[in-house]
Amino acid sequence: MIDEQLLKRIVINPKIMVGKPVIQGTRLTVEFVLNILAHGATIPEMINEYPGLTLEDIHACILFASKSIEDSSYMPLNEAVA
């Protein structure tokens, strides 16, 4: 699936979840999906837990996050001390 098709799955509407990016047709925010993944949930677990959530939706969240930070500089929160 090409980027544009995936990104169409993510919508921003000030009337839904205070304007946070969500998966179209749901109240699942990109932030929520990524946080669950970051804390170790597997994609099959997530799809099982949230009816209507698809593999493509999860890929869209990851792509959206990637595109969101593409042009920003990254500053680690904790610097390693040598």
C-alpha cells in the first residue's frame, strides 16, 4: 500500500478526541496505538482487542508518526554519560 493510501486512514477533526490524529471511523488515536506497541503489545493482540482495527490501520499510525518527525531534529530525553 502506498503512503497516500495509508495516510488517508488517519484523520484530524477538532470534534473527535480534541483534534488528535485518529484512525478514521474510530476514537483510537495514533498516540494510543503507538503507546500500546511501545509497551509490548503485539499486532495480533491489538487487532483482537479492538474490533475494526486492521493491520493497515496500525501501519498508518506508524507511517503518520514517521512523517510527523521527518523534518524535526531529534533530541534524546536522556543522554548517555560516557
